[in-house]
Amino acid sequence: MSPTPSRESIAEKVGAILVEVLSVPPAQVTPAARILLDLGAESIDLLDLRFRVEKAFEIRITKEDLAAAFGDTVQSGEYLERFTVAALCDYVERRLEQARG
């Protein structure tokens, strides 16, 4: 079993996926950038993002996992504020550790 990728490696892959899916400049994809509010992701983008992250990291992401990680409802303002690039990287890192674990 391979070791969990480094935090930098995870951030690099997630950033590249966000740039491709959302057609945003790489400089805009900072750890504090909110995926929905700052980067302009829409619901269809989130599906594409989810599938690409699953493929890139060989993990399975469920709606329940995301709800537990980012809040119970997508409509919640707190969810919109908390769904940042750094939070997505944290989530991927945790899932990889669980899968390897």
C-alpha cells in the first residue's frame, strides 16, 4: 500500500482540478478561496469536481461524507463560507488516511 500523498501534493492536484473545472487562473486558487463564493462554482461544477477528485485520488466521495465535513445543508451560509480550497484539501487528506488506514 502506498503512503498518503503529502499535503503539498494534495493541494497541487486539487488546485489543478479546480483550475480546469472552473476555468479560473491558478493565482485565484488560494487556500482561503471559497469554492462557491470566490471561485464561482455552480452545482454542475461541483459534480465534475467530485468525480475528478475521486478519480485523481482513488477515493469515493458521498453526499453524506460531504455533509458531515462541511455542514448539514448546502443552503446554509456557513457551508458556503467553510467550503474553501484548504477545507477540500483537508477533506481529501482525511479520506486518504482512512482509506490507507
